[in-house]
Amino acid sequence: MQPQWLQRKLIEPKELEEVVAQLRRQHLTIATLNGSFDLLHAGHLFIIHEASKQADRLIVALNSDQSIQKYKSPNRPIIPLSYRLEMMAALEFVDYVTWFDEIDPIQLLSCIKPDVHVNGAEYGHQCIEAQTVQAHGGRLHLVDRIPSLATTAIIDKIRTL
């Protein structure tokens, strides 16, 4: 059985279009943020909180385990999707969580058509999401990374212990 906070916030991918339509009927703006969010850390919290300030509702989309294995490593993720969804949904400033199986969020963003898509500044204004977001009238909001707070850096540090 899923925890209550997850039940309230989880959007199955097949239900995403209807949930977005409901939000639009209420004239609410939508921000999106996507990523693997494996080994959730303070750097993640910073970008998620910044994303939450960009619109009335924040939808965080997680890469599925299979997606992460395709674009990062067969040995990742460290934390399975079910637990990453639970942790994300437990955050007060996250309104909804969902997931996607593709290696990039283009299809997902085409469905949501966010008013604002948030990304790390390291990806720049020409990130793979930019064209899709802007084609639907949305804008990008880039957030600077906190130095040394990256999952890969944390994994590397653990390996040296």
C-alpha cells in the first residue's frame, strides 16, 4: 500500500493529460522539473524549491529505472523509482510527481506544456528541453548548481572512504 502523501501527489503517466487539463481549467500555472533524483541531497532540494516558486503548481517528473540505466549506467539508479517517488512526494513544496521511461523528457513536456520548465544552469538555454517548452509558449528558468553537491560527486566521495 502506498503512503498517503504519495497517493495524493502521484500522477500515473497515463493520467497526466487529464490532471494537467484540470489544472488548466482552474487557471493555474504549471512548472516542471525532471531528473533522476537518485540519492536525494541538498542540491536537489535547492533546485526543487526554486522550481516550486516559478508557478502555482510544480510537477516533478522522474526518470524511470530503465531510463537511468540507458543514459547513465547499467549500475544506476542506486535508489529504485518507487522509493524516489515516495521521497519526492514527501516534500512539502512538490505538488505532483510522475515518471517517464524515455531518456529525455520531450514527450512528457509536450503533454504538460508547462508555463515554466526548470533546469540546472549547467545545461544552458539551449538544453534539449528548450525547443519543446518554448514551442508551447513556456519559458526556461535556470538554477545554478551548488558546488560539490552532485550525486556523482557524492558517489565518488563515498568510494574513497
